[in-house]
Amino acid sequence: MRRDLQVRELVGEMKTPSQITNPGSSAQSCYAAISRLGEFPKMIYFFRKFHYFKWQCLFIAILASVLVSCESTPESPTVNPAITYEPIKLPSQIPTSTKVPTATYTPSPTGTPVKVGAILLYQSLIGGYSHLVISDLDYGTQIQLTDGEIDHAWPSWTPDGHSIVYQQIAGTTSEIRIMNWDGSSDRKLSREANALEYIPVVSPDGTKIAFFASYPGHWALFIMNSDGSNSHPITDNTVFESIASWSPDSSSLVFTPWHNTVTPPFIAGVDSDGRNYRELTDREEADSDPVYSPNGELIAFTCSDGFLPQICLMNKDGSGRLQLTSRPGGNDSPSWSPDGSQIAFVSWRDSDKHNDCQDGDCNFEVYVMNSDGSDQTNLSNDQAEDWYPSWSSDGKQIAFVSLRDEQRHPSTCGDACNSEIYVMNRDGSEVKRVTENKVPDWNPLWRPPIPEVPVLALPTATQELPLVEIGGGRNQLMYWAQSNTSTDIYVTDLGGMSETPIIIGEGQSADWSPDGKQIVFVDFGPDGISELFIMNSDGSDRIQITQSELGSWDPAWSPDGKSIAFSRGHNGIYIYDVRGEAEYLVVEGDEDYYYPAWSPDSKQIAFLSNRGQLISTLMTINRDGSNPRVISGSADWSSPPAWSPDGSWIAYSCFEEDWQVCKIKLGAYSPVILTHKDTNGGPSWSPDGEWLSFISYRDDNWEVYIMRADGTDQQRITSDWLQNFEPVWRP
């Protein structure tokens, strides 16, 4: 039944229709929520910036719409008289404001990595297909790594914990692939097309990958380098029955071959260079599932007592065969503890019909015993079926799969039974549920131990994505990210995508000065109200430049360097004169106004306007408040627009095919949709106009992406569990 999932993965038959709530997302997170109840400015901030789930947002939006529908018909916006600006030179440093003391901040030279807890990788039957998911046991985060109408199975960690090797099954073909631990940089490793490649296992030293394959019609155990090169068979026409196991020194493998349909499965070994093939057990026995002990001297495996499977042990050369378990009931699936002192396994000795139970009535339990077979103890001890024991890297915990949350009888639901993943201490205490899905989850694998993981750094696997070359720019993106405790401004260099982004200060909604030497951003002042601040691009000389009771948001530095446009309490668009520290009102009215964006010539401002709804109007207005124009009536209120460097296009988040990134040519009637997957927004043009950065929720987390201006070549830039927003290119 449940174990049949393993077999079905090999032949690509996992197509059972099912429904699932996507693990880790619980629907989609909102980039922002309703911020139109102006009399509650501080509550607005929390709604807007702390990203409630999308359906919760929709409920609040509907409520807000009902409230505002009772108001009178909105009046036309009030615009200011023309404002005359004398040409000024942008100072090299902004004069220190006398409104509040200058804040001090010491930036970290490498950024502050966010702590990652114990990671458990597992498979889940999502939408009828096997997909890979990771769960952080310490922080409760779950992220689906793969998607689509394709099966992803048999994952294997690289020893450094940075990458996952797995098999992808599509129709009649199956290929070996590798991705970073967070799901990024997914790519094919094997070189053959239309091949059958199965069950990859990474060597303990991380240099080789073993797998079974047929190219074509020739079954064998293959070896390739960890980058996919030098793939070659190391056995001759061998049909496999079970996964291969590496010796701890990576010098040899053991596995279960079938040379024909008559011979029962037996255990064989072979050196990693293909030499010294040897049969370790008698072909008259039915032996399978060999696993090297941590010291490499012993091999545990599933044997047969003539009728039922049992756990056996032998020396690495096949000598000293010893049966560790016996009837009543069967026992299989041995798993060594990291220190080699114990073996976890699955037993159905506690079934009412322990020697002749049918699948669904066997009451599988997770047991543990000493490596000599003594002290066999039931750890899971539940009336439901429990199996798939997996030791944590430190040997203190065991993950396993259980049907204790399934209300149906296992014999009636079969492979669709709601198996969930649990974790318990090695003595069976403190059992905790990890997954809460309505479809099968199985095959838990602990991430190998690593001392510290800077989650913002892409893992060290070879990058396939082309490095971005941006003409006229410095290849740098700035964005802000939200954790559970803070919001921080980051800068990342696209010329070295494996480098860790640097935290330059606390704050959000940041924008560069035209020379790239300074940054304007939003943070809270001493009175707890959001205000605008300026600091140098290295995080030094942080000063506050605005102060009001309504709060200031959405700063945008004009390309001529003279002004900063911003929204005050979302009641109007204002301009701050950089040299004179004076403020000017551009537009206000009964609508809400926010997210100003400057035209390249600094003569116009694009902005968003609405009345408490998700759908907003994208408008432009002259910087003196004259000539307001509607550009699009279907903008998303939660993402800022952006002018192209030549001033002919405006990119923005639109309500086309749900939430997507669009661009519209000035004077045109309809936009060009650039993204077509999940929820996207927050576009920003590169200095040469060839690229756009944006944010996307396609990975069940708000991450920064880039794409070409026509929507092609979309690449993920950030790789973490923070919520990342509003990327802007350095001038």
C-alpha cells in the first residue's frame, strides 16, 4: 500500500487525483493588506507591511469597499499651483536635520544571516504528483520545492547540506536533477535524452552520484561526477531491486540486483570504479535493502526466514551472516543510528494477525534495537500504521511516517491515505507532528549537519543562470526584507550571485540617489510614526528628514537629484526639496495617493490612486500638480510603478491573470503582461532599460526576481525565508 508509492515512482504511475493545501503557504501570502482606514495610521502600517494571507486580505478589502461605498461621489483631485525650482547642485552629503538627533548604525560587513533550524526534506502527493517539500522544525516553515504535473522522487542530500539530488519522472522518461536546498538553481545533471534514470545517491565525500539507468535497454548501476560529467556504468546489465548504499569512505557500493526474473533478489557489492564485483549473499535467499554501518564494517539488510522478512546483519565481505529479528511478525527497512550503536526498523509483530496480516491490517510500528539485535523496543506504539524511520544527524531524534491522522481504514484509502510525518526522541518520547496536509507525505530525510547557514547566500552548487550584465549600472539591487523581528535594507551584487547580500540598515521602501551614493528610506521615528530618512549607501550618517503626525511613505528620489517625492499618510503626494528641506504638496483629494515614481526627465510623477480597494488607478501628473492623467485603471495598489529609462513605458503590478507585472506604453490602451505565474509585483527598470527586477510569490515566499524587459529569462535572485520587497537598481 503506502510502500507501493516507492514502486510507482519508478514507473511514473503516481497520478492519483487529489486536493492539497500547499504546504508552507496556507493559500498565498499577501504582499500587503488594506491601508485605507486613514484614522488608524499605525494599524494601517501593520496591515500593509506584515502580509496577511491573500484571502484574509480580500475579506478586508470587501469590507473596506462596503464602508467607502456609503460616502458621497469623490471629488476631483485638488492640485497645487505651479512650483518654480531654481537649478541646484546635489550636495555630496545631506545637511544634518535638526528635527531629531542623528541615529547611529554600524552595518555588518557580511550581513546578518538568519538562523535556520533543523531541516526535514520529504515527499508529498500534491495535486496527484509527488513533489519535494522542506520543513524547518524549529521555525515551523514549510516550502514546496518542486511543482507542476510531473513526479519528483527519491531525493538525496549532498553531504554539505547545500543541494538536493533527485529523480524527475515525466511520462516514460526519468532523469537525474540537482537543485539548491531552497529549490533554486534546479537543473538536469544527466546527459542522455529519453532515458530511464532512477534513485540517485550522493557519495559521502560529495564527489560522485550513483544511480540505476537504462540507455536504452541496457540496465546497469551508473556513476557520474557530482556535476553530471563522466557518467558511465559500473555493472553489466544489472536490473535493480532497491536503492544502492555507499560505504562511508565512498570507495564501494552495495545494492540488490536481479539478473533475471527467476533468481530471487540478493545483495552484491562493487567498487566505485567498477572493479571487484562480488555477490555477498546466496542467490537462493531473498535479501534486499542493504545499508552500510557508519564505520563501514557491517551491512544491515532485509532477509527472509522462509516466509516473512526479517533484519539480518553481515560483515562487509558477506561473512558472519546473523539474523537479528524473528517471528512473530515481519521486520524490514533497517536504518542505522549515526553512531552505529542502534538500528531502527519497521515491525508488524504487534498486529493481531502478525504472521499473515493483509496490507492495511498489519499495524506497522517503528522499533529500535541495539546493533547486536538486543533490546528491541516499540517506539511509535500506536494503533495506526507507522513506518519510514529516519535518524536525525545527531542521532537524538527519529522522523517517521504515520497514519494516525487518517480517519479511513487503510484498506479502503490505499495510496490516498493521509500519511503525515512525525518526529520523536530516540527513546520514543515527545512525539510531534510535522506535516498537516490532507494527502500522503512520506520519505523524511534530515538535512546533514552544517555549523551555520547564511540563508541569503545561494548554496555553492554551480550556477547555470547567466550572470547579468547591465550596461550603465553597477549590477546592484537594493531591496528590503522582513523577518519576524525587523525590517532591513539589503544590497546584492548581480555580478556575483553567490555572494551574500549585505544589510546596510534598518528600514524599508528604499530608493537610491541619482549618483548611487545615498539612500532615502522609511523607518519609524522616536514617536513611533513612519518617516523618511537618508543615509549613505554604506549605512552611515543616518538622518531623519520628515516629521508629521500622519506618517510618510513611499519615497522616490528624482533623477535630477533635486527632490524626493513621497506619500504623506496616503492622503496626498508631496515633494521634499533636498537642499532647502522644504515640502510641497502636489496632489490631494478624497482618494488615497501613494507610490510616486519619477519620469526620467524629473518633470512628471506616476502614482497610484484608489478608494480603499485592491484595484487602483495608475496616473501621471506634472511635478507642479498640473495635468493629471489616467494611464491604467487596473493597477494593484500594493506595488510601486516604475518608468522606463527612455520614459516611454511604465511598468507596474496589474490585475491581469491575477496579480502580474505589466508594462504599458504611454498613450496605449492596454498593457503588456510580462509574468504569467502566481503573484508578482514591484517592478524596477535597470539603468539601460534591458531588464526589470520584481518580486514574486511563486516559491511560496516573497523573493526578488529579474527578467528581460520583454518578460523572458526570469531568474530568481534572493534565496531565503525572509519576505523580500521593492527591489530597485542602483543608478
